[in-house]
Amino acid sequence: MKLYSTNNHDLEVDFQSAVFNSMPQDKGLYMPTEIPVLDEEFLNNLDQYTLPEIAYKVASALLHDDIPADDLKALIDDAINFPAPAKKLNEETYVLELFHGPSLAFKDFGARFMSRVMAYFLKDGEQMLDVLVATSGDTGGAVALGFLGVPNTRVTILYPKGKVSEIQELQLCSNGQNIRAIEIDGTFDDCQALVKQAFADDELNAKMRLTSANSINISRLIPQTFYYFNAVAQLYREDKREIVFSVPSGNFGNIAAGLLAWKMGLPVKQFIAATNANDTVPRFLETGVYETRPSVQTYANAMDVGAPSNWVRIMELFKQDTVKLKELVKSYRYTDDDTVKAITDIYEQFNYVACPHTAIAWLAVEAFKAEYPSAEDTFVFLSTAHACKFPDIFSEEMAAQVNAPEQLEELKKKAKSATHMNVDFEAFKAFLLQEV
């Protein structure tokens, strides 16, 4: 697999280099030089394949021989060892539950695959791999569990103080071993900027082997395509109607993976990017002006991103053609009040408890159906986190319906440990260098 920088199409690297370097020095993002289209026999018979079989087919098409077949199968079987069921709510609406992994969030797909790819490529005696990750909620927990105990790796997680839930914070700050957390007195965008600045710093790169576990790393994006193909496979077992995906969107890695799957031949009629008050993309699709703004805090905290990194990848997939992009991608934005009402509406209509991010995705489905009525479509909205992570937002009746997984009770027994830091790159740099 060859990849280029979005800032320089002539700069090409192999997959292993892109995994470990994460972001080119020119501050672009890596994209595949070629996106393979999967064969029609496979696509037409998706319903006959399991999730691991689908994952292997998709990954091998992208990676070619970067990882030998038997090793890739074993890696996928280890990483993707939990289900992603499409749960039917009514005849036309499904919720794709992506929270059945160890950190109870969809980020487990990317984090577990990436950690195992890195461990596969790491050689004994090599320099320590320092993994940096900024999180607005769920990414950090998934990365922490994905890399916990992986030899010759050290993970540093940056998260915004007071802007993640209690459960999310414990997932970031209670691991120990090779995982450490920094509580930043700022926003997710500030955390992300510090990480990006670290990758561009000559001294840090000379003394450390830095890589990212954010969705800027291409090895995070690839496994997220798996559950789109698997969702279609599940729906095909009932009916082969046209499918509309609604994706709660913050840093836009999730929907970028869906669009990558579409480029590979996934049969999809429409994508919907559902956002909270951090509405950079909806405003762009309405006005044609891409204007980032400081992020604002909402109940759907994993979507609190004012400058979504992966939007540049989406524009690359459409070769900067906004007209074609707008034909396939619609976008809607919602307030906290909208979100709270949607959580109640979903519960009353379907007896289903949805997290805030999931509720926003459902709202976008309802908006799309009102704007483009059709009796022939199947709507799938993505549920990106388990409702147990957000106990304070539910009524007593709804909260009683949330089944807390075993790992949650164990997590609550652990102590928090994090380093507090202002938005100060020199302080962050000194923190990283103190153990070199």
C-alpha cells in the first residue's frame, strides 16, 4: 500500500512508514494512492460473510502484501473480537451498535487494530514508540486499552479538563503501566493542536519516535470501514433496499471511513453527517466557506471539535469537488436541547436508551426523511458509545434500563491519576522529553 500526503501528492510512503509517522512533516494527512474497488461477487453476497471475514477481505485489498495473509487474519481475529449488531427499531430504521468492545465505544475498532499493527511491525531492541493522542471523550479510553501492556510503547493521552464524563475520565486516567494522561486546561482543539505541534517539532522528532493514535493515523481509519460493510451484510439478510447511513460527527474520521468504504464499492445511497453545535462542516456545505471556530462544550462531548482534522481526507476522496460531495453527504446540526428531547423520543418510541451522540444521529435521520421522503430506503444511524458512559443525562426510568457492563464496575474501583497542564507547548514538550 502506497500513501501520499494531502499537501504533496508527490510525497509517497509505504504503509509501515505511514503508521509510525502518522502525519507527514508537511502537516498533511496520508491517503492511499489507489483505492481498490472490491469485486462484485463479494459485494453482492456480503450477507454470506462474517465480520472477521469482511474485515480480512477489505484490509487485504487495501494493504496488498504489507502484512502476509495468515498474519493479517490472526491480527484481525485478535483485534475485532466483538460484535457490531444492526438492531432493528422498526421496518425502515436500524441502530448500528458499535459499543460492544472493551472501552464501550466505536473507537475500539480503530485503536485495537492500530495497536496490533504497530506491535506487529515493532522489532525487538528498537527505540521506544511514543504514541500521542488527543481525546474529546472516547478515543483516549479505546487507545489506552488497545495499547495497555504492549511492549516498547508508551502512550500519552491529552484531554480537556472538565469536558469528559466521569466514566470516560476514569478510562483515560486509571490504567497505569505504559499509559499516562494529561489534563489540559482548554478544549479538545487545544489538545489536538499540541499533538500536531509535537509532530512538527524537530527536537522532539530527533530524540523520540513519535506516532499518533488519533484518526489522523491511517491505521485508525482502515478498520472503521469494516463495520460499514458488516452493517450492509446484516441488512442484506433481510432486504436489499437502498441504505442511508447517519453518522454522529466530530473529527469526521468515522464518516471518512464510511466514504472510503463507498469508494471501495460499498452500496450506499446517502451519508448524513450529524453534528452538535460544533457545526464547521454543516456551515461549509451551506455557504461554501470553510471556517473553523473554537469548539464549544456539549452533552455529545466526543463531537466537540471545531476544526475537524479528517475533513481534508473527505475533500481528497471527492478530488475537491464540492458539488459531488454535497450530492452524497448531507449534514444537520443540533443543540443540547434537541439532544435531550431526542433521547426521550427514542426511548418513548422504541424503548431504547441512546447516548447523546447516537440521539443526534437519529435526529438527522428524521430530518433527512422529512426533507427527502421515500418508502424505499433503509436508515442506519450509528451508535458510537454505550449509554452507561453518560448517566447524568437520563431520567431515572431510562437510567434503570441501562445495563452496566462488568468492566464498568471494575473501572469505578480504580483511582484517577493525571498530570494537569495549561495550553503550553513548551511545558508539553518538556514533559515528553523528561524521560528520554
